[in-house]
Amino acid sequence: MFDNLSMNISASGLAANQLWLNVIANNIANVNLTTQMVDLIQATRAYQANATAFDAAKQMAVTALSIGK
């Protein structure tokens, strides 16, 4: 049923060529993955801090409205 799954990679030639193209593409991209990951973590933490501040402001508004009742 799945006889083609046991084919030798070097016989097909596709995987080796694809790997080489991935290496070339990563070098051409000129992207520093470490910098990008640090920026992503900083953006995530800033978003979390803003969401927490918004929730605190919302809770203060709800408390202020309940005092007026």
C-alpha cells in the first residue's frame, strides 16, 4: 500500500536538492533570527502589559460605577 515510502532519498534526489535550496534561501534572506526572536518576545510582553493595564482600568471603572449605586 505505502511501498513508495521506503524509497532511498539519494535515488529520488528531491530531498537533497530541497535542503540545498533551503540553505540558499536562508542565506539570501539576510535575517538575524536571534534579533527577530528577541523583538517578538519584547512585543509579546508589551502586549501582555498593555492588556493587564487595560483590565485594571476596566476594573477601576466598574468599581467606580458600583460605588455610585
